[in-house]
Amino acid sequence: MQISMTKIQETKNIQIINFKFQKIGYCFLLFVCTLFLVSCIFATSSTALSDPKFNITNVIKQYVVAEYPEWKDLDVKVSFKSDDKLFKGLTALKGSVDYKILEVYKDFKPVGNVIFPIVVKAKGFNKKIFVRAKVEVYKMVVVAQETIPRGQVLNNDSLSLEQRDIAMLPQKFYSQVEDVMLTEAKTSIPKNSTIFAWMVKEVPLVRRGDELMVIVKGTNLLVKRLGKALEDGYLNQAIRIKMDNSKNPIEGVLISTDEVVVKI
């Protein structure tokens, strides 16, 4: 019985020793993995810090967003034009390197095809360089999915969203289909065109040439006569009209699809 108890105790001791070795093995493996990951991160950071193209790209992106804060969440892309020799020369700089973009003139715009004047400072090095770059800023915008004829009402079938470079777009464009839904094309819009504000208008309540009831109001005066719209009209807005048997046009306010009020 005593021999059996001794064997049981020895077995337990062996199990405990094995468990401790396994634990040490796991800890050592975890330490090695952690050390490997840290070395990889450090190597990546070191490579990034010593890569002048990477650093200048970030400096340009930061400059663009500072100039246009509304673009901070957009996809800003920077590409360079034949500056490999320049970047290769900057790679030779040791230690901390500082890059700063200089403003050449007041209305300098850092978008499109640009030449950036950049001051590069490092230990024993202070020089101004010129970097040719193309800066693009991408955003989802409303485009014509098909050719839209003049006068057609825009809807889901004729519109779609696409990512476009908006950096150089001067006119107002739309980023939500809902903003142009049920508007009317003022001109023929080619397929794949970005939709700008000047291309569309509100759908008029009445059309030029439509017959209207003209209500003339004044002090102790109320006259109703038929007339015609001389232009497209919108609710509660001024519209030029011509009454029957009258040569001169007059202006009134459109109050419904077939009534205009003229106050005298």
C-alpha cells in the first residue's frame, strides 16, 4: 500500500514538472513572437521614417487638408513626376529630417499638377527643393448613368454614384442622389457626366404658354381675366404673363397650377 502511494506521488511530481516545463515553453514562445512583432514594427517604422517619398507624400497630404478642412475624410492621392533622382539623394540624409512646404504666393492651390517648394532640413543640411506632383482628391459624386435629354426629370434610373477626382471641380456638384432627384435637366446631359448645379433646375409648376387665370387685386377692385405664361413658373414666385387682348406683359405671383395674382 505504501509502495502504491509512493508511486502515485512520484507520478504527480512528474506531472507537475512537465506542466512547469510546458508553461515555461509557452512563455518563451510568446516572448519570441512578441520580440519578432516588435522588430517587424520597428523595421517598418524605420523604413517609413527614412523614405523621403513617403514623408513628402504625408507632408503634402497634411498641407492639402489644412487648406481644405472639408477634405479631411476624403481619399487624397499624391503621385510624383520623374523625381526618383531627387528622392534617392534625400535618402542619403542621416538622422532626423524635416520637410516643410513654402507658400510661393497668397492664392497658391495645392491641387492638380503642382510644383511644391519644400525646405528640407537635416543635420548639416538646409536646402529648398522643388517637387513636381499631382494631387487628386476622390469623393463619391452624382453622375449621369445615361444621356439625359433637356427637360427630362431626373430619377434613380438616370443617376448613379461614382468616385471622381473633385480637386479641380470649380462648380457645385452633388454627392447625394436625393439632392437632384425630381429636378429637371436644363440642357442635354451626356452619359457619365458629373452633375453640376447649372445643369438642373426645379420642375416648374406651369410651363411657358400655359393658360392661367389672372386675378387682379386692388383697393375695392377684383378682376379676373384669362392670360398666358410667358415663362416657366414656380409656386409663390414671380412670373411674367400676358392677358388676353393686352399687348404689354405684366408680372404676378403664381399661387397654384392655374392662378396668378397681380396686385395694383
